[in-house]
Amino acid sequence: MATKTISVPACEIPVCAEVDVLVVGAGPAGLMAAQAAARVKGTKVMLIESRGILGGNMTIGLPLLGFLGRKGNVVIKGLPGEFVKRLQDKGLATHHRACPLHVSLTMIDPEGTKRLAFQIVKEENIDLLMYVFASDVIMEGNKIKGIIIDSKRGREAILAKTVVDCTGDGDIAYRAGAPMNYGNEKGIPQPPTLMFSMRGVDSRKLRDAVADHPDIYDIDFIPNEFFRADDNCTFVGFRNQIKQAREAGYKIPVERTIFMTGMAPDEWWVNMSRVNGVDATDPAQYTHGEEVCSDQNAEIVRYLKAYIPGFENAYVDRVAPFMGIRETRRIVGEYVLTEQDIFDCAKFDDVVAVASYPVDLHHPVGGDCSLYWCPDCYDIPYRCLVPQKVDGLLVAGRNVSMTHLALASARVMGPAMAMGEAAGKAAALAVKHDTTPRNLDVKELQKALKEEGVYFREE
């Protein structure tokens, strides 16, 4: 049956802004992109965001992952490092703790992160517009000239010399006609999760019970003694407890119990809900996912209080304002990074970021996860940020040009922030030299990134 359609009269759309660099999406990548572009002297930068908060996934209780390499060295520096340092100076972020499973963990305060994001926007003279949705693009041949936004004011246009797509879903690249991939080889993405925090946890009881009884409390990969110290960490395991709970009638959607420290001593963030097959670019499916995750979280709370030591008297303190989306669309760029590149610790002449986080795959089907590590770290080439067939556009974050498995590594916030910095800097330099991002001199980009403190392996 054909989809019913209607005709909409043509109309004149007012131009509400004209800028040099327009960054769409104010998550981890978008914030860094806007800041990096604004630091190129004379660049007029605008940042737009559909929600009423800045920071994206940095505000939903997740730790920052990927700042350290396998050898314990800091591989995410530059503006992301500056951002974390400012949080740390205010007691709003922990140190980067090396972790045998996730390589490194850095806990951050969601509210402090939102506030710092606003401060940076003001300091860098970035024009900020929130509560607007990028609904279409303005094209001249194969070159993007701006975007159409929708809001309570109606439809308006923003004209830009260069656009950076940090939407997470590749919305701008998709509407501009760039080639895209989606999910795995069967078109199924990694599932989303709705995070929530619990307070009133007896953290000492939890840590000692796990450290003292490895025969009872199974932990994936990491020795149980690792968790005794009062330090930031992620517990991944308790498969025995999930098995027992299921036998008692509990409905748990995942195979492993996953929760991590918050900023308060009695605070733990829980990462266990999961809705397989949800397409977060479809609002009906996104809505369904939020509803299911909410129901799942109620059952997960019941499970934690009954089966995990220290949670007996805990209570739900906060629920993330939206699901954390791991994967949707990815551009097909000038280069497609593969999982083999990661395992080979690949080096590229056009490197703009270095990453070391493992391939962390939440299975598109079923409730388990798999992790695969590279021996050290790998380069992310500039070509992964440049979409095929569309000029004037760069992409950063989890919508970059990578395979399904490679993205399972680079999707986390440390690499996303580094890619955002590179994309923003490249966009501003392209405007400065009146060229397209595709034709930008990468050596000049690398020089500018090094001057900003970005880590490259030749150091």
C-alpha cells in the first residue's frame, strides 16, 4: 500500500543567520568542534542543538572512556583534555584510572559538565541556538550551503561556508545525499541503553564482598581484588546473580550486570537496559525504546536490591533524560576505518586523532557484549571525517566513516571529542583558505592540532 501524501505550498524561508562554520549537534564532538573552529582567528561560529542541554552523552551518567592508551599514556589531549582538566579543578571529574577491561575510566559530574559547556560557548564567542531541529539542507550542486531548521518560530535557514555534522545520526550528511551505512551487515545497530543512578549504596560492603568472594561474585576479565580500592571503576559481570534472578522469575534483558561509580561515594550509575533493533532515526521506534527501557529499569532496580551486596537500601536518584544511542547511520567517507586497522594499530599520514579503546560490541541480537583489544593504539585518519560526494561538509562523532566493528571502538566519548576538535579546526581552516574540507592541506591541519596540544604518536 502506497504511503499517503499531501502537497505543501512553496514558501519563502527567512535566513536567521550567516556564519563561517556551522556545527550541528552540541554533544561531546560538537562542543569540541565549535570550540576548535572558534579558536581560528576571525571565524564566525554557530552551534545549534535540538535539546535544552549541552554535552549530549556527557550528561547521562556515562564515564568518559578512551583518554588513556593501553600503555597508560594519555592519548586524548588537546581541547578534550582541557575540558576534563577544568572539571577536575572544580572537583567535578575524577582522574583517568587505568582499567584492565575498558583501558581507562574518567567519571564526570553531569550538571557540572552542562555548566562548563555553557561557559566555553560564552568564552569563545560562539553563537548558540538551542531548541531547533535541523530538518533539511541547502545545496548548490554537490556543495552544502547551509541548513533548514524548524522550531516554534517556524522554518528558518542558516547559511554557512562549512558545516560540521555532529548529530550522531549523520542527519546532515544523510539529507545532503552522502552515501551512508547503517548497523551491521544485516542493517541492525548496537542497542541503546537508558542510564540511571542509584544512591544510598553501601559501597564499602559492595567492594569488600566482591573482593573477598570471587567464588560467588564473578567479574569479567578483571581480578576481583581490583575493586576493593575506593576508586572509580566499572563492575561488569555478576552473571551468576543474573542466572539466579532469572530462575526466580526476574526478567533481565542483558547477560551481565554493569554499573559504575558516580561522583558521590554512595552513587552508582547502572548501564543494563537494552532494546535490540531500535532505529533511533525513527521517532516511533525511539519512543518505543524509551518506554521499554523504563520498564526494564524498574525490574533491574528490583534485581540489584535483591542480589548485589550493598544495594539493599539503595534508591533511584536520577534517570538520564534520553537513551544513550550507540549506533545508527555512518557516512561512507574518503576512507573507511576497519576493525583490522584497529587490531593492527594502524598509522596514517593524515592522522587527526589517536584512540585506544577496545572494540566494545553490544550485540545487535541477544543480550551480551564482546570486547577485543588492540595491542597499543591506532590512528583515525582525516579522510574518515570527509563524506563522499558532498562538499563543504565534515562529520565527527559516532557517524564517521568506519565499519560496524570499528565504530564499536571509536564511538565512545574520548575519541568522539578528539574527532570533533579535528573537524572543527579543519572546517575553520577551509574557510580561511577559501577551499573545501576535501581539498584542505592536512599538514596544516595537523600543525594546528599539535599547537592545540593534540597527541600524535610520533611524539
